[in-house]
Amino acid sequence: MKLIDRAIAAVQGRLPAEEASAHCDIPCGIYDPHALQVAAHTVIRMVQLLEGLPDQLDKATLNTATRHIAVKEEHAKIAEHEIIILWTDYFKPEHLEKYPNLHDVVWKATKLTSTVKQQVSMQASQDLLSSAQQIAEMFWATKGVQTKRQPSGQPSGGEVVIPVTG
């Protein structure tokens, strides 16, 4: 170990360190359920595309199916990650008091992310979006912000929950 490394280690060992946490490991306080909803819409869209493929798969169709499945999996993981960030870093005990079903909604949503990874199920995908919308509505309500549902404008159809401003 170099002298400078030992000196730094010695100083670090003697200085108290404050622990901080946030979704980006910097306590910025910025959270938003939008990415969760986008990920859920992407899962729905991939299921739509998969369901539109022919039953007989040639190599080109198999390649397309594989790509759709990979994107579905990736966005189910993104949804799961976004749910966990909100659950562990944002929501507090006082939010649970206001929304006693919050734990159940979050738990079921995370379970749905596993289901949509394991299956090609439009029902599970729609249920994931519904859960994402519930979480978004509760999230914004904890900030005292009203929301509305509006058409997503995406090929997946459906709605997104957005905050009402001004």
C-alpha cells in the first residue's frame, strides 16, 4: 500500500461519516412515478407486439420475438426498480397511516413485475399499469398535489397519471 493510501485510510478511519440515502444516493429529494408508468406501458406494448406475431416462427420472427421479450423483461425490471425506490426511499410511516393499503399495493405491484417477466400476459401487464397508476396517485397525494388521468398517447393505449399544476 502506498504512503498516500495509508494516510487517506488513517484519516478516513478517524473522521465521523454521516449516512445519507436517496434514489440516487444523494439526498436530492427528487422522486417521480413517471418512469414507473412508462415502463408499465412498454411492457404492455411488447405483449401487444408478441401477441401479434404468427404462431409459426421462422428465424426472422423468432429474432423479433426474442427482441420483444428482452425489452419486456428490461422494462419489467425498470418498473420493479422504480417501485422499490419509491417504497424504500420516499414513502414514510406517515404515508402508510394516510394510505393503509399502500404496502399491499406496492407488494402486489412488485409481484406483478415478476409475473410479466415470466409470462406473456396482457392481463398481468394491464394490472401492472393499474398498480403503477395507484402508486402514482398515492405518491402525488402525499405531496398535496392533485392528479388527473389522461390518455397516454402511446401505442400501448391506456392512461398516465399526471400532477395537475397551476
